[in-house]
Amino acid sequence: MTCEEARWLEFESEEARAHAAGCAECGEWVADGVALRGLADEAVPVPRATRRWLRTVVAAAVAAVAGVWVAMVPRQEIPPPPIPVVAVAKPVLPAVEVQVPTQAPVVARRKAVAPLYLKIETSDPDVIIYWTVEGGEE
Amino acid sequence: MNPALPLQPDELAAWVRKAQGGNREAMDHLLRTHEQGVLRVALRMLGRLEDAQDAAQEVFLRLCRSLDQFDDTRELRPWVYRMTVNVCLDMLRRRRTQLELVDEGAALPVAERRLIEEERKAAVEWGLSRLAPRERAALLLREVEGLTTREVAVALEVEEATVRSLIYQARGHLREWVKRYEGRVRK
Ligand SMILES: [Zn+2]
């Protein structure tokens, strides 16, 4: 295995690691990799203000999910949509064939309904109510 | 130890679903799980603690805002790192210069560290800061944060073959910078 092959494999195969063990320059590459991974052990300080800010973000995000978005940062103002330019076209009238009626149209007439009389007797034998209902609904 | 590692993908997916449902504890858990990883990457990408903290805040804000659109079948970790790298690259572009480059003639800050491992770590840290941002991001995600090649590919939005190539080149460049650092320290 050549240096290039071992490096291309990122020293992840057995053969590549064996190569690095016997090659000074590739050994340096491996050591660089170890140092790089060591950078992950360093904790980056998070100031209190950031933590507070983070909590605000979380609250706002949860509110947003619930449909109540809290505008916590100035958001870009959305410009009003441009007034649409409407092209006014002359309406094209459809050619209508006018038919002159040769005879008067037959109109269905509602049948004349005889008025309905209601006689309502009350508890007083001297008082009788007559109710006339004209032209009852069909 | 990497705090993002102990969570298995299915555990993480469960937390994501809870957070999507509006569970505050789950949301807080997700943020804390990724907090250190995001900060570490941001610190090494940007070189300044204050900038790293700003970047982390931006990442968490984006995460909270877009979590409801997150498909929990995808893994959250590469997604969070993708946001981190993108935020850092944006900040670097805005800053125009990559990093406040150390004056070539100036004394190196950790020249007096006695332990070889510490010296190597310092050299590697310094070397990282000299890499091109994309190579630096690839190395940080792969080597420091321990993402798989596939996860790095998702995070950087490239093919896995490109990640392998980036890592290979980055390691080569890093080796050159480490040699240079050691040469100057031992002078
Ligand atoms: Zn070799």
C-alpha cells in the first residue's frame, strides 16, 4: 500500500494502519488526526446571556408550533404586493341568433284555489270565530 | 467527548417529532445536544468566540423556525451542521477576509507549551485556521465532530466522493501548516 492509498482511506483499514506504523510521514498524518479529534474535548463557553437567549428562542419556537408566533426578532417587513396591471380587453359579444316568436308563449297558470273557511267555536256558545284563508299555498 | 454522538438516529427522530409537536422540553433538548458542536465548528470557522456565539444563535434561530418543516426521516445532525457551515461561510464572506491572519513574524501564542500532544494540538489548531473555509469545514465535521463521510456530504451539499477529495486535500494542506508551525516553534 502506498502513502496516497493509506491517506485516501483515512487510515481506516487494517492495511492502511499497518502502513502508517512503518511510515514516518503517514505516522505524522495519523498524529494530526488524533490532535484534531482532541479538539472535540474542549468545551466552548456559553455565556449566561446566550443561555437566556436560547430559552427565549425555545419558548418562541414552541409558541410558533402552537400557532402563536412571538415576534422576538425584527423580521423583514414584507412589502405590499405590486398593484396588478389588468389589461382591459373589449368583450367579444357572442353572436346571438334572435328568434322572433310566432305565437304567444304558453304560461302555466296557477289553478284558482277556493278560499278556505274555518269555523272556530269558543267556550262561549255566543261567540263563534270565522277564519277565511284565501289562495292557499300549493 | 462529542455530546452529539450518544443519541441514536431513531432517538433523535423521536425528539424531533416531540419538538415539532410543540414540546418545549424536546426543543430545549435538541438545542443543548447540538450546542457545543455548533459552537466548536463556528469557533474554528470564524476564529473569534464572540463571532462563534453570534453564529450559534443564528443557527438555533433558524433551527427553531424551520423545525416544523424538517422531515424527521432525515438525520438532524448533518442538517444542523449544514446550517452552521452556511452561517459561518456567510459571516466570512461578509467579513471579506477569512481570518485575522497571524503576522508571519509574530511569536506564536502557544510556543511555550511543554507537552508534545499539546503542541501538536496547538499546531493543528493554527493549521486549521489557515485552510480554505471549505476544506476547514470538511475537516472539522469529519475529524473533530466525527460525522460520517455521508453526513459531511449532506452538511456540505456535495457528493461523498467530493468529501473524500476535500478531506484528502485538507489533510495534506494541514500537514504542511503543522510542519511550518513546528519549524518556527523550534527555531
Ligand atoms: Zn506513508
